[in-house]
Amino acid sequence: MNKVKFPMAALLACLGWVLSASAIAAPRDIYPNPAQAKADIAAALQRASVSHRRVIIDFGGNWCPDCLVLESYLHDAANKSLLEDNFVLVHVNIGRIDQNLDVAERYQIPLQKGVPALAVLDRDGKLLYSQRTGEFENMRSTQSAAVTEFLTQWKPAAPQ
């Protein structure tokens, strides 16, 4: 009987560890309610104007694995300070490619090319760049260095 108890206890301990680890690693929702997109962009532009940063609008959805990879790359050790020092990031939830279509169109993002897709605005809201060919659509096969290169290319010039 004792021989049965030990493997069962070990099995239960392992199961508990796996369940707690998966709860910790569970992805969080990074794209907010689609209804707040316009207000979030307006707030980001206000913060960018005051702090002399640019705005990155990230179009995607919580269902999108490539969007989750982009989010991790944006906040990894190589990119976090580059992002935070130079940009205000706004996540725009596109639902199942049926929400915020007008916002995507305004910033020249062709959602049919795939997500995530980014637009870069200056602090006054002028569109500087939009990804029109699905450049980050396959983030799972891209390295963090591609995000570093993007952020470096689009960060504002240093004040003179």
C-alpha cells in the first residue's frame, strides 16, 4: 500500500506544479475592449505631445499568436527602454478582423495583409509610417532584432 501512495503523491505534486506554472505563464489580454481604441489613441497623442515621443499603434487581437510574440519582443531587454523612451504604445483590438476597421483605414493599415500591423505617428498625430504589406504578420519566425531595427528607425530625432 505504501508503494502506491508515494507515486500518487509524486504525481499529485507534479500536477500541482504544472498547473501553477501554466497559470503564471498564461498570456494576458494585451488588446483592450475594441470600443476604447479612439479614446486610447487620443490619450496616447496627448502623452506623446507632452513627452516629445512618437505613437505606435499596434493593430491586432488577443487570439493572434504573432501579436503576442510582438508584445514580448517589444518589452524584452533589448527593446523595452528603446520603446518606453521614444514611443507611446497603443494596442487597438480588431476583434476577429471585424472591429476598428475605420481606425485601421484611417492609418492606412490593410488588415487583410495580416496582423500584427503597426502605424507610427508623430506627436501631433501625423502618420509617418504604416505597415502595408504584413511586415510583422509572421512574428513567430522573426527575431527580436527586427523589432529593435524598427524602433531605432522610427524613434524621434534627438533634440538639437
